[in-house]
Amino acid sequence: MRLADSVLAVNNDLPIRTDRPVHSGKVRSVYWLTTADSERLIREKGYPVAPDTPLAIMVISDRISAFECLWKGEGGMNGVPGKGAALNAISNHWFQRFREEGLADSHILDIPHPLVWIVQKAQPVMIEAICRQYITGSMWRAYAKGERTFCGITLPDGLERDQKLPELLITPSTKGILKGLDGVPEADDVNISRADLERHYQAFNFRSPSDIDAYERLLKEGFGVISDDLAKIDQIFVDTKFEFGYVRNAEGQEKLIYMDEVGTPDSSRIWDGAQYREGKVVEQSKEAFRQELLHYFDDPDVLLDKSRMDERTALAEQTELPREVMMRVSDTYVGIAEKIIGRPLALSDNPRAEIIDTLRSQYGLIQD
């Protein structure tokens, strides 16, 4: 089988039984199960949720996005071999570690295949919760231009690029466009302060002001678990994004959980510890691919200037990156996943066929 055939690039056309449109993002597609199938699986599998909880099949692809575009390689390689399995395996590992440490559950109920989750419906908190342990990336660029206050937090003068911060910073941003909130711009992904969350906690989908404290605790403690574990394998947890939501347990009571993905190369920066001590930053995350793209094109400004989005989109559609570029990305994702989980990553030769077979034979969810 060709290497390109081992890549799951299209993940929104699987014959999974659903009576709703498939929601397809840049990386994951969500198939909402019928009410009958949700109730049947909860009963048959003993999932610890309320009997009427809506369930979904979430299928991750191997597509790679950067600078708000999807990228492909030569030879029909429309994704990165092993990328989806790496992201899922890393998230599964950290969600399990959070449960072991008594932090909180996730939205995942079952893992039928390395590229598939069965999840329960969650009511998302409308923020992307960013934790930063080092000053780099967009924060460094703003700091270098003289900015000192971020999300209501003031940093001292004299910091250097890629330096460890005096303390862990929480810099949340909006998830989606929220309208009519005093002090909060009506735009996606804009920074907000703790005071903004307290004033508008209901608009951000927090159930009570005290849940803001709970989210911050889960954020800091979750970051700490990942950072400490990565340090044991000489990797540095630089910054990351967490997302939270509410689900119901078997008794119908709401609880705050982690959701989406955590501690992955897509949602975090991870640096090699040995290289950092020698004064070099070696990215073990998507940032390495972003930097490679910036060096690959003669006019890298097209990737950075949002006013040139049409040009950027056309560039991504017309470009087939060399096979070795895609394989370097694969090596980064698979390599860091195997370090984190401590074993070889399970990869599929034909993921599409495997997913269909598993969901048919073990879950009865394929519409023949």
C-alpha cells in the first residue's frame, strides 16, 4: 500500500449512521448519533452518563493546518502519516493522567480505534484558556514592541526572548464571537481578563462565579501535571491551550471537564530540554512546521499578513510540499507521542477500512 493511502485525509464521509449533518473542522469531524443509538450504547457499554445523553463519534484526520490553511505533499499525500494517531494518543495519555491525579474527567467515553473517540455532548465554556510558562511567539513579539500588560497581568521589564517567566501566566481569549459584553471586543480569539470573566461569567457559559476559580485550578494543575511529566523525559512544556465544558454524570448532575485535546503538538509548544540548555530552541510541535513553511517560500510575508489571505489560500491550494517536508512533520509528531506514552505508536495501513470495520462489528453504527 502506498504511504499516501495510510493517511486519513477525508474524515467526513464515513458511513456512520446519523440523522444530522456531519460537522467537519480542520482536523476533526463529528458524527452525532441518533437518539436510539446513543441510548443503546450507553446501556450496552455502561457509559457513566445520563441515559438521555447525546453521543457522537469524533474522527481525527491526518490533515495539517498552519497559517489558517491546509497543506498537502507531493504524491497525493494530503496529510501527515501518523499525525492523527499521535494527537489522539497524547490527549488520551494526559486525560488519563488528570484522572489519576484527581483533577477532572474529559468528554471521551470510549476509544474504538486510534483515530476515533466516542464522546458525550458537552456545553463548552466560551474561552480558550492559554497557559504560558515561557515568553515566546506572539507574546514575545508584543513585549518586544513595548507591551507589558497581557490579559490584565503586567510583566516586568528586562525579559529576554524564550526566557522562563517569573510565574505561570493564564491569558484566556474568546472562543467565538460574543456580542454585547462591556469591555469584550466582538471578535473571535481576542484576549480577555479575569475581570471580564467575572463580570460576564454567564455569557462565557460558566454556571457560577466560583466555577471561574475551578477552571483556573484545573488549568494550573493540569499544566503542572504535563510539565512535570515532560521534564522527566527532558522536554519543556512552554505553553498550551485548554478548553473546558460541562457534562452530566449518570445521576444527571453537571460537572466541569476538560475537552477538545490537551498537551498535543497542535495545541502546545514543546521544546527539547538538552537543546534549550545549549541556547537552542528545537520545537517538538507544529511550530516547527510553521517555521519550515516560512523558510520554504520566497515571500514568507504572505503567510503572516492577514490582508493577503486570498493569496495565502491560493498558495496553499497550489503547493505540493516535498515528501521529505511531510515526513519531517510525521517524525516530530510520532516521535514526541512515543516519548510521552512510552511505547511505539499504533499506526494503521488502511485507517478508513479499519474504522468502518470496528464501528460495524463492535458498535453497530455503520449504515450499510
